Amino acid sequence: MEVAFSSDAEIEQWWRAVLVLEHSSNAVRLDRLNNGGAVLFNHDRNAHIAVVESARVDADGKGRAVVRFGRGKHADEKFTDVKDGILRHISVGFEVHELKLVEVREDDTDVYRATDWEPYEISFVTIPLDPSVGVGRGRGGAPETETLPNMEERTMPNTGTIVSGGGAPQVVDEQAVREQAMQAERDRANTILTLGRQYSAPEDAEKFVRDNKTPEEFQSFLLKELDGRSKKPTPDEKNDAVGLSEQEVQRYSVVKVLRCLDPNNAHSKAVREAAALELEASEAAARRMGREATGIVIPPEVLRAPVLRTYSTSNAAAPHGGNLVSTDLLAGSFIEMLRKRTLLMQYGTQLAGLVGNVGIPKQLSGATGYVVGEDEDVPGSDGDFGQLNLTPTTVGALAEVTRRLLMQSSLDVEALIRFDLAKAVGLKIDQLGFYGTGVNEPLGIKNISGVNAVPFATSGKPTFAELVQMESEIAADDADVDNMAYIVNAKTRGHAKTTPKFANTEATIWEPGNTINGYNAGVTNQVAAADAFFGNFADLIIGMWGGLELTLDPYTHSAKGRLRIVAMQDVDIAARRAESFCVGTTA
């Protein structure tokens, strides 16, 4: 019986490559097949059902063989299935002795040509890769082939074999390799898909699986994607929304909320009716947060929406001296204003719109490299990964308004109040990010175990050498990256602007363009005058949950006619890697 067992058709490999078997007389070693090569069932070496009588490569670029079945029970059963047309598909097992990279396609797929390969068994299979190959296929059939050579290099002689002590090649246990590869692929896909479900990115996860990306690549993508949620609303981010329409979001007024919170308006039906939308949305936002609010909660979609302001121009031609009122967009939402007022949110990675506790993958240690001799296995050394847990902690901040201001209905007043609230919350987040104790509040950078430290000889007046030493400490931990930055107090900036880097030079520590030694330098008075911070602030994760809760204190400054606003936002701050930061302070 003659079968077609191979061709020069492209074979897709699981490691994102394509293999083409060259079918020239010099490329195919047929000695093993022509020396009574085995014919198996489903590549099972314990299911030997026939023998190869002869094998050849034809001019049409296909390998063909004449096979003879055995007389045993199992062989007879399979021969009957072949004659009855039930078992008709063919596959080949082979070794690749030499590969050449012939093409790299636009999708980064490598195309290899096997210029020296050796078939060592032919199998009748139940589930083929190519159903057009098998018994009775003449010169028009396209064969099916299966292989799992190890393609770690671009030029690979002896791929698929193990050479020991200069002796003859020993055939790799291809079934074991195939099973290991399949298990590794299942693990890879499951890890990515699980992360996709956890972080509301199932479609992205499926794409990473299809593109043969690693879980580590997907983790990096997730961090960038989640950080982008704070800058631009995404479908995933709307999971914490309460369902307000675009028009309702634009109508929402923080001023109306504060009027409702004023005890002087407690019995005012008109005030509550005017704020009906705000009160209903607050109840829905509180339910989404999973707790009972003590004040009024501003929904997340309102915080993400641009703030409106108005300007008016008189129209003398209008009947009855009417005015035309236009509306203009203010550059930014509450979240964007908060970012501008919060230095750590500008430099760090912000995850907004979170629901429940969140785990962020972090690498505890990298993989290890080894030097190995010829014919030695490389020891397994996976990187050690852990999880950074974010748990919502309520941050409170204070802002003040006058009763007269709340009586105004101008959208400029609305924008002003939101700006003041963003400033108050932002300053508190900065303070906690630097100095939080971790007791009922986030743990700040200075109090994180393992953070690098450099002593300053003079409080608030670091030398150029001391600041550079902060860079060196991080570099020694292999944690330095290009986008690191300094953050200092305003007084430290003043010192740096007037202090030369070295004696007898005019170049100051604080460089043109607001840099120190080429790195960006930020300023906030939330940093103590004696301290300076340096590091990769992208490794500082700032998580934000739900809406902004407001309560009103009408009593503290009642004699001055002022109302104190207490703004509460659920946040958490955590560092993915302590070695990414260095704190300079007076010893």
C-alpha cells in the first residue's frame, strides 16, 4: 500500500514560527525508513502496526512510501479500518539536522527551511493536521506532518537530536516533548486569561494568547492600560459608574450638593428638589461602594467628566435686551485637576475606577543565568513573582467656602469649588505617598522597608555628590531606568538653584529645564525641607475607588460665614519594588 507522508507545505509551529521541509534529494535522509522504518498508530511506539518497504521523494515535492501491515490482532484491526476507509490520514515523525531562517514576516513570524531532515516513522492518525493527506493520495494530495524541534536559535544544526559522547544521535522522546509543550501552552493561556478576567480585559487577554505573548508581557500591558484609565475613560472604567447619562453628568452640580449639606437648608424643600438628581445619584454611588455614606457621594463619572464654565455677551439686537449665554469646556475633569495638584499622581501609576481589593503582580526576583558545558541541561530558573495588594483606605481633606459663594449659580463657581477640592485631596495623597505610616493609612515611600537611603551632611542643603549618590544606590540594585526623577521641597530647590555643582564653576545643581543631573525634578512642600526623594515613580501604584464623598462642617468657622467641606476619597498607595526608590535626609 502506498501513502504520501510529507510535503513542502508550511507547518505552523506553536512557538510562533513556520517550518518548511525541503524535498530535494540532498535534503531528506531516507535510510532509516528504507531500513524497515516503523509504521505506527497515532505516533504510539507501542502500537507498531506496519513496516516501510520503500520510501522516496518525488519530483512534485512529496515524500511517499510503500508500507506492509503486520498479521497481529491490532495491526489487522487497523488494516481493516484502512481498507474500509475509516483510518485514512497520515503523519510523519522526523528529526531536523539543519535549519535556515529564510524569512521574517511583518507579524514577526519566523519562517525556517529544514535543509537536512530525516523521517524516522510514519503514523496512521485519527485527527490529522491536514485531512487531505493519507492513504491513496497520489501526486495531488497535501501531506500532514508533525514536529516539535527546539528552535531557540536562528541557525540550528542537529535540532531534534541529543548527541552524547560523539556517538550516534539519540532520538528525542518527541511524545514527551509534545506533552510538555502542550502543558506549557495551557499554563501560559490560562494565566493570561485569568488575569484578563480579574482586570476586566478578557478581549485583550485573548489577543495576547493568540499572539503567543507571555504572561509577563500581559502584566506589563495591564499596568499601562490601567494607568490610562485615569487619563481617559474606558469601557472597563465605567464598571464603577452609576448609570448617569451624558446630559445628567453635565447637569450635576457640586454646589447643589453643598447646599443640601448646609444645616440651614435642612428643611428647604426647594433646595432638595433642585438637587433631586444629585441626591439620587449619591445613593446609587454609595450602593456601588458597598457601604453607607455619611455625606453625599459624587459619582465617579461626574469626577471624570470635564467641568463646564460660562461666559456671556450682550446682544443689543435681541428683543427685550436679551443676552446670549455660551458654554465652554474647562480643560480638565476633577480627576485631571487632581492629577495636576498631586505630584505623585503625575509621576506614579494611577489606577482609577477600582472595585474591591486588587492584586497587582510584581517580580520579587529575576531568572538566573548559568554557564553550561556541551550536552548539559540548563537548570530551570523562573523569576519569583509575588502580588502587591491594594486595599481601599479613606483619605480625608478639608476645603472652605463662604455661604455667599454657595448662593451663586455660576458654573465658574462650580469649577472653582471642584478645583479647591482636588487641591485638598491631592495634597493629602502626596503627603501620604511620601510619609504614610501604614496604620489606617497607606504606607509612604520613606517608611517602606528596603528603600535605599543616603545621609545629607546639612539639613535641606544636599550637595551635588550626595544627590548623585542617590542615583548610584538605585543603580546598584539594578533598578535604574531612564524616566526616574527627583522630588524635593521648595527650599531645597532654592538651595540647588544657587549652589554650584563643583568649586570654581558656574553650573548649579538645579539645571535649566528643571532637572538635576539630567533627571526631571519636581517640587512639593509635602516633602519635608530636610528630605529629598529619587526613583522610578512609575513603580508607585496609586489606586482609587468609587466616588468622592462630601460632608459639611458649618460650625467651626460659622462666625466668619465660612463652611468647611470634608472630602473623603478611597485610595491606596503601594510600591511594586522598594529598590526603585531612594530617600535622602539628614543623618
